[in-house]
Amino acid sequence: MNIMKILTKPEIYLRLGLGMTFLYSGYDIYKNPSDWIGYIQTLPKWMLDAVESYTSLSTFLTIQGITEIIFGIILLVWFSPPKLIRLVSFLIGIKLIAILYFIGIDGVTFRDIGLVGASFALSAIAHRKS
């Protein structure tokens, strides 16, 4: 396959962008959960109670960080199967919609809306390949 064919595939840029975003955010959540507690504490009380009935908010965030790192790696590894790419990108879209719904609109909402679109676009592309 020649380089121009590779460089004109939108999937490459979607996977690279989403993969790096989630690798970075997952690492930061994992290493600095206390920096992210404030976001979690804005969730509805029933959600906080549900999380805290199983684990601490700090542990929840650590798990969240690890999950995001795994999602980022899956998107960045070129040989990940299309079905896995489709699933991960769809879950990322759902997660981002949940963030928009439960955390609310703020100064970075525009970024999340773009990431939702990118994740569902990647899921659709991967669906056609699987």
C-alpha cells in the first residue's frame, strides 16, 4: 500500500486523535485522581451513592483512568480488530454523552461534542470493515 493511500484514510486520524486523547486523560486520571474528584462530585447524589457503595471515589477514578488508558492503547495499536475498534469507539461516545449529560455544559463542552462526533464516526467506519 502506498503512503498516500494510507495518509488519506480518515480512520487513521480518528484513531490517532482519540487514542492519544484517552491515553493522556487516562494517565492523568490514574496518576492524579485527586485532581479529578471535583468532576465526580458534581454527579447526582444517587450516582455518587451507588459508586461509594462499592468503592471509594479515588479507586473509582483509578479504575476509570486504567480503562481510558486501555481504550487509548486499543485505538493506537494498528492491528486491533475492527470489531474491537467499533466497540471501544462506541463506548467512548456513550461515555462522553454521559459526561455532557451528568456533568453539564461548561467551557470545554465544545471539545466533548467534537470527540463524540469523532468517536461515532470511527465506530461507523469500523462497522463497515467488520
